[in-house]
Amino acid sequence: MDTPARLLRLLTLMSSRARWRADELAERFEVTERSVRRDITRLRELGYPIQSVTGPYGGYSLGAGGRLPPLLLDDDEAVSIAVALHDVAQRSAPMIAEAALSALTKLGQVLPTNLRERVAALTAVVVEVERYPDPFDDSATNRNADEAAGNDIETLMSVALACERCERVRFDYRSGEGAHTMRHTEPFRLVSVRRRWYLVAYDLDRGDWRTFRLDRISRVRNSGARFERAEPLPDAAKLVAAGLAVNAYDSSATVRFFVSPERASHEVSPTVGIVRGDPDDDRHALVEIGGDADWIARYVASMPFRCEVLDSPAVREEMRLLGARLMADNS
């Protein structure tokens, strides 16, 4: 290993552990301890604060306040950083967003061609579901009881490339009930919701649009067959939001809110309820909410406007009980 490569590797090692002894570094690089000391001196001359401590528990450590050391990233790390920067740029205040875009541009300039294509594909096909930080949404109450498993970066990139290239893919899928099936799809968009990713694709075997949680997808096989997207195309974010708000539950309720659909949409997160206009009165909104009756009752009661539960006696009963309990507690 030549000296510049050894210096880069030495910085990486110094960043990975609190302290290194000279003999450990010499063994790692197959050089003498004298060469290690010379390398430490070179790094200090370049502005990196390498500290040394004598004694049996001594060694070298990378202190704070020096120049930013060069980063040595593997492929998955580079792609993950690019995805994170894109996410920050999309959802942050202007000053942070500009800095994130600048960093993403610089990273893109040094990425190998194959990685640059993967990152470009991912950023082109990802959409996000807008969520509101209210105390009754699905993250605070853990409505979706199972936690998201770690998403595999290789699966994410394979699906993103298939979306971008309009190539059919097959993959194994595990449902929420644990059933395993093989799906043949025309992938369309990747949707980001909190810590989870969803694939929106046309399921060729079922003849309809479907959403798939990415952490339940495995063994992605690209068929190499290109396809043309047929109109009309769905709103991928709304399709995923509807699944999270209603379709994932065995029961739901429709609630009339005595405000406009626009006002209701400002209060109801799309991952909690599906908002539409009231056909009987365009001044009111109808909201379909999935979940247990007691949860729906508490959520509806938290809204800052009048409401009427239309089609769920269980939810109406829970709201009566909730109101009676609050009256008794405050009488």
C-alpha cells in the first residue's frame, strides 16, 4: 500500500475506534512502528488533530475540531446518503434544503456511473405521503402494530430501476397475515411514509393496481420485458395513504364533519382518513377512517369541529361512553 492510500486508510481506522496503539496500526498496514509515527506526523501537518497518550493504555486517537476527513464509502453507504440528502431536500426549510441539494450534487459528481444511475432512478420515482404531526395519527397510537423491518437497499434499488426503465419484475411477497405469494408486476412508483417504503405497481395476475410494503418483498427478478404504461395512472401517494387509513383494517366508519373538505384535509392526515366532499351538502366533508371503534371515537372527538358518525353504531356508542366519562370526570 502506497503512502497516500495508507493515510486515507489510517484516517478511516482512526474514525472507527476511540484509540489505536502503534503496534496495532503497524500490524494492520504491515509496516514498522516508525512508519506509523511518520504517517501520524503527516496527518497532523495536514490539519488532522491526532492525539497521543502514553502508557500501557495509551495510543493514538482522532480529536475534534480538525478538518473534515475524506470519506471512504461502500456502494450501499453512498446510495443511502444520497437518498437521505434527497429526502432532506424535499421536506426541509429552504436553507437546509439548499445545503442538502448542494451536498447531493457534489456526491453525484464523484459517484461511479452505475451508482449515479441508481441514485437518479430512485430520486425520479419516489413520492412522499404528506403526514401531520398530530397526537392521534398512526405513529403515535401504533395502529399498525408490527414495526417496520429494515428495508434492504438492494431491493430498493432494483425496484427503483425497474420503475424508471418500465421493466416488469417478479418478486416473492409476504402479506401481513404471513401468506407467501409470487407477484408479477409492472412497477410504477416508490412511496415513502415515515420509516417505510411502499411499491405501487400494476399486478398482472390480478389485473389491478396494488401496493406492496418493501420490507415484505424478497427475491426481486427483473424479467427484462419492457412495457408501456396504460392510462389512467393512479396517484401513488393517495393509493398508499388509502391503504394505511382504511384498507388495512377490518372495520371503518364514515364521519360527516361540518366544515369544508379543504378545512377537513388540513386537520386529518391522509394516512388516518380519506376526505371527500359530501354529495348532499358541499359545505361539509365526509371522512372514512379505519380502525377499532374506540380509537376512531377518540380521534373524531379530538377534532376542532362538529361531526356526525353516519354508519357505525359501535363508534357512536364509544363516543357516547367517552362523552359520559368526560362529563363524570369534570362534574
